[in-house]
Amino acid sequence: MNRLASFWAVLIVLAFSTAGQAWQARLITERVYSAGQAARGQEIYKAQCTECHGNVMQGDSGPPLAGDAFLGKWSGRPAVDLVDKIQKTMPFTLPGSLSRQQSIDLTAYILQAGKFPAGSSDLTDSALSQIVFPSAPAKPASVPSGGATASLGAPEGNLAEVMRAIAFPNANIIFNTQLKDPGAQAKKELAKSPFDYVEWGSTVYPGWLAVDQAAVALVESAPLLLTPGRRCQNGRPVPNDRADWKQYVNDLISVGKLAHEKSKARNYDDFIEISEKLNDACANCHKVYRDKGGTEGSGAQRCQVEAK
């Protein structure tokens, strides 16, 4: 009987403890930082962040840090997530170089720039997990008319991240056929020690199998470039309502299907032409939407087109 009473006593304590933690949650609208802290953050921002995010956080080669797009991304999330992201991944060219306190001060400045009022006390590391962004109202997804069918799921990455994760490595597998016959490649030796999953993975589907899968990846992933709500690296919306953008996506699908057909037939001689077609499909889009603003695209003008 004593054990049962003790058990219920523990449950009651835990219940009240959990309830107490829930009541501690605060919105960023509730004066969670000080003006002095935001001023310190502003100096860090000027030195480390303006090149990518713009003088007024409007977004440049990096996404905006204010406005609807920013608030939508962080909707309902704790402030600690933003501080962690700053500390671990920023600045882009030297991630991890900012201290925890600098990252918190930068967050205070971001809140100030977003018109959230300052209070009398600094934002502290211990309070971060209890402070949350307000929840933005959900927007219904719309399906682009014509062209490839788009996924209705909310996009996880920006356009640059999707391209680098899927299109870039798989296109390079196809481009590499200009240099190496997939059917003539010797089987790779398995990694010894220590075990390396990436190195091991490259030995599982060698030669033509890698080309098969690269072609499938291009075909299947190209419609992701039309996902509603996806943004470019600089925060601008992906122009998936434009006819030329849809055409570029369909061109990528077409050359991917051709590559898959020839790869399954093991027609190595056809891959010089296929590589050229793939290069054209990529370059035609890059010239309009990526490369404005400098070699390989500075990012500032990406996804922006001239008014007609």
C-alpha cells in the first residue's frame, strides 16, 4: 500500500512539474530581450551577416531574417532552435565561429528588426527553450497548372539545397560517362578500417547501376522544383508559376528519361550526346535564374527575372 501511495505521489509531482513548465512558455512578443543586447547583436550582424542577409535583413544570397517568410519558417518553434542554427551554421563561410552569447545577441537583434518590443532584461541561454515564435496561420497549398506534377508536401529545403542534394551529384554521375565507360569500371574494393558508410555505399551499385539510378533520380526529383511554397536560397519564391520555369523542369525530366532508356540498354556511345543535352537543360535554366550577379551566381539575383 505504501508503494502504491508513493507511485501516485510521484505521478502527481510529475504532472504539476509538467504543467509548470507549460505555463513558463513565452512568446517573443513578450519583451524577451533588451535594447542593449540588440545593439550588441547589431554590431555582430554588421560584421558577419550583411553580406548574405542584406543591410536590413531583406535577404541577399542568404534568406531574409525578417518578414512573413522568416516568421513562417520559424512558426511555433522555440527561440533556442534559431540560436542553435546561428551558432552551428553561421556565418556561411565560417560556421561555428560565433560564440553562444554572440548567437543569442544576434537573435535579440533579429527580434528587434522584426518589430518585436524590447524589455528590461537580456535574452538568456537558460530561457531560450521556453520562448517561442508565434504560430503563423497555415496557407493551403496550390497545384501549379500545367507542366510537371508537384508534390503538395511542405518543402523542407530551399531550391539550392534540393539542387545540391539531388540534381548536382546525380547529374555528375551522368556527366562522368564522358570520361569513364560504366561497363568497364573495375569493382571497387570494400573499405577496410575504420568503416566508412559513404565509401561502402559507392561499392554497392557500381557502373551502369549508378547511371540507371542517377537518371531515375533526375526524373523523379525534377517535379520537386515546382513544389508550392519553396523558396530560393535568397528567400525569393521559386518562380514555379512562369512558363519558362516549367519548361526547364520538363526539359530536365525529358533528358533524364532519355538517359534512363539508354542506360538500361547499356548504350555507352549515346552518352556523349546525352551529357550534352543534360548540360544544355541545366545551363539554359541557370543563365536565366541562377547566374545573374556573378560567376556561378552571387545569389543576390537568383530567381529574379527582368520585367517584361
